[in-house]
Amino acid sequence: MSAILSTRQVAVLGRIGDIMIPGGGDFPRFSDTGCLTHIDPLLRAMPPEDLAGLKGLLSILSFLPAGLLGRFLHFVAKERRGLGPVAGALRNIDLGLKGLVMSTYYSNRARAGYAGPRVFDAMGFALRVVKP
């Protein structure tokens, strides 16, 4: 699936994506689209030290059960007053994970053979050129 992340790291990123984007209405659930099959181009654009940190974080998070993973994501996303220098690290974790999840999901890319609803269709998004 990924030449950069381990199977375990991809699996936890899928779980994180399902917490952030559980689907509903016309929108598919994050993992249903299989958009993570297209994660490597994003990862290749990361600085090596950031990629190493992401891989380490995903490896650690992969051991958390679903309830604790959800609580962790909620914790890093909420206001972090009084946490001093740790607050910046938590903010970076929040932004980094959201960036990967949202970028892959809203790319409208899916795994081969996916026949479910597409994100662009659910949004009513269609690119067109209108000549004046």
C-alpha cells in the first residue's frame, strides 16, 4: 500500500481518518475511499526529519485502542493554555495529522476499483472553464 509507511502506520492513519471524517450523508467514510493508497506523494514532499517524526508518532499511536486514540486526537485539537512549550508540539501534531487526512480525502483520489460515492460529487464540486 505504501512504500514509505509500514502496514501498521497506514492502518492507524486510516483509523485517525475515520475519527476525523466518519462519513455521513453523501460523503463516504475516510477509509472507505481507499485514499491512503495515494499517500506516498505527500510523504515524499516532507522534510526527512518531519517524516521520521510522523512515522514514530504513528507507530506509537498504533498501539492505542480506538477510544484512547479518539481522546488523544481531541486533546491535541483543543486549546492548550498552561502547557507551555508542550502546547506547540501538540499543535504541530494536530495540524500535521489533519493535513495528511484532509489532503488525501479531499484529493478525490480513491483506491483502484472503488465504486462508492466520490468526495467531489458529494461536495457538488466540478471544475469548469467558462469563456467570457
